[in-house]
Amino acid sequence: MKREQSLERLDVAWQDFVRAHTGLSEAEYLAPGVTGNWSVRDILAHVTTWEEEALKHLPSILRGETPPRYATTYGGIDAFNARTTEAKKHLSLAQVLEEMNEVHAHLVRYLESVPESQFQGSRFRKRLRLDTYGHYPKHTAAIRRWRDAGQPGPEPKRFTASH
């Protein structure tokens, strides 16, 4: 697989992910229960975290280094996900959306600068797939299932003339 093909896979999966949550109200973005207790907002922050991990570890892979193992460094992937979800809980929806778009654009720019040879059957390409275009579809599907089920969550506020 070449860089162009990797970037195309990334873009197709990313656009599908974005379409899955486009058009939600703020209340819908914040409603828990999309995946476990996670809201769509939490999922966006989570996906951004993994793109940040790609940006952190892909350059080290190019240098011939081995990224740390999540099992030994963080107590496993679930523990890492819980820790990073908690760390981003204070971010507003607007901040999460802004960070998501900035990090994704940074990732694409970075990938455009990587030598073509790194995309052909390498640890680099495997890590890229795991953190990005192989990861997005899981969350895209979860958001779609949740939307198809009628977005369970808080009832919208109803205003009366006295308010």
C-alpha cells in the first residue's frame, strides 16, 4: 500500500465518522449511553486521543524505536482509555470539536511528509491503521446504532410562556 492509498483510506473512514455525528444538537452530543457511558462528545475526544497517539508514536517508529506497551505503561488499553477520557472531561463540546479537527489536520499534514517506503508493509502502516482508519469504523457504527435507536438520552427542555 502506498501513501496515497493510505491517505485515501484515512479520508474515507474519517468522512464516514464525521457524517455519523453531523447534525446532532448539543444535547445529543452530550447524552451518555452511546458506547457504555460515553456520549458522542466522549467518543470524539477518544478518537482524537488515538490520533494524538499516532502523532506521538509514528515518528518514533520511523526512528526505529518501539513505542511503549499500553499493558505495562498504563495497565492496558482500557485503563489508558479511562485515564484519557477522564483527562478530557473538562473540555467543552466546542473545544472537543476544535481539537478533533486540528489534530486530524495535523495528522494528515504529517502523513503527507512521510517517505513513501514507510507505507509498504511496515510497523508504521500497522500503527497508522490501528490508531486511525481501522479505529474510526467501530465508533462510526456505534454512533449510527445509537442514532437509529432514537438517541436515548435526556429529554429536551420544553419552554412555556411563563419562562
